[in-house]
Amino acid sequence: MDLTGKQRRVLRARAQRLKPLVIVGEAGVGDGVLEEIRRCLAHHQLIKVRVNAADRAQREALIERIRTATDAELIARVGHVATLFRANPKRPPIPLG
């Protein structure tokens, strides 16, 4: 799903009040972590994930791996926190403006 700039802006605004639902530790992204992220995306559609990696390049690689493994859109990345969105056709849609 390709999002326009306006849609990303709306989702970023909605995500401001959210807390990270999943925290990725130093051990990295395993199957259990990916399954939990998929479950959260299916239920909430818009989530934040905190990646506790000290190195910026490693953090970006982990976020990219999460994004591709879950088929989610990366809405924003600020420091250690990434905001992800994946629409769920079985749930009421989030208004995208």
C-alpha cells in the first residue's frame, strides 16, 4: 500500500499519543518478536516499536527487517522509535484524511 504525504502526515499526528507496544532488545528481531508485531498490527493497525540498538546503522537495519517481514509501511522513525502502519480489512479503517 503506497501512502501519500498527506496520509503519512495524518498517521504521524495520530501516532503522537501512542506508546511503543513492542520493544526490541539487544538480542535483535526473532520469530517471536516478529509474530508479536504482526499481532499488534492486525489489532491496532498503527503501532510504535522501540528498537534498543546502540548503533544507528544496526537500528535502521532492524527497522527495515521488521518492515519487510510484516509488510508494514514505515510512517516515521525518531531516535529509537519507529511508527508502523498496516491496514487490516477486517477492522474499521483508520481515516487517512
